[in-house]
Amino acid sequence: MIMISLLGIAVFILFVCSALFRQFTAGLIVLAGFAGVAYLLHQHEQTLSRSRIPASQIALENVTLTPEFSMYQISGRIKNQSTTYTLKQVTIDVTMQECTGKAPSRECVTIGKTKKEIYLDLPPCQAVAFNDSVYFSDRATPPTGRHQWACTISQSEAE
């Protein structure tokens, strides 16, 4: 606490006695102001990019998950149904469920969840195939019995 007080006193004395130190301090304040404005503009642009294309305007088609060593291979097609914006990134929530019983009374329990970010450059009203690995960090053993998958879009970024 004493060191901080002494440092504060030294800075105050330099500020009062040295014109060069005052100019340096003013330059630092202006630079910090510009950095703050740039950061706020970047945050605003990022917020806008996440709200340009709602999940309802992005379609996942023919999605499959295939076991591959300790991971799964996810593949399918992403369709950008927006007429205005280029899709840059999609976050897909992947849920693995283990099911027991027959079709009408089947009971399913969630045994794994993960998020997968897909980076792309997809113009309006176009589709592209994707193929990537998915890892369920909360899974120690492979599912037994019948299992099913659910994939939903939780976030997107567009420009």
C-alpha cells in the first residue's frame, strides 16, 4: 500500500513539473480512448453479425454422424436461406441420446452433448456440404443399444 502511495505521489510530481510527461500522459489517454472506441465498435459489429441470419433461415440437410475412433464424423449440407447476407459461421448443438423400448413407448436419455463450429463463406440462397469431426468430452463409453442424434443451430455469424 505504501509503494502504491509513493508511486502516485511520484507521478503527480512528474505531472506538475514536467511538460514532456504531461504531453506523454495526454497521448496515452487519447490512445486509450481510441482503443476503447475501436473495441466498442468491434463488439457492436460482432453483435450485429450474430443477429443478421436467424436460425430459421439456415437449414441442415442430410446430417449424419458416424463413429470414428474416439470421435464422430459429422457430415451433411448447410443451406443459407437468407436473401441478403453471406453466412460465415454456424454453431451446431449436437445431442446424443440412448433409447430403449419399442417405437411408441420409446424412452430416450441424453448421454452426450457438444457444440461444433463450422466456418464457411456461404452466399445468400446457396448450400454447401460439410464434413468435420465431433468429440463428446463428457462421454467415457460408446452408447449401448439404440441411439439417436439431434442437431440444432444455436448461433450464426454473417456479413
